[in-house]
Amino acid sequence: MAEQKFERGTNLSIFVSDRREDIGALIFALVIAIGVVFFVGN
């Protein structure tokens, strides 16, 4: 009987794959960082 070594988490995702979700999160974080630089940096 093979057991899973880890829990993958929830299936409630708008993305098809984990890689797309990771890329989307990185882009979102980059947009937030750029917004902070422009709004707070002034």
C-alpha cells in the first residue's frame, strides 16, 4: 500500500497546472512590488 508523502493542498485553483499558478503568483508579486516602488518611493 503506497501512501502519499505530502499533501498537495487544495484543488480550488483557477489554474490548470502548478507551474502556471507559480508564474501567475510571481507576476502578481512583481506588479505589487512595482506599485509600492512608485507610490511609496515618491
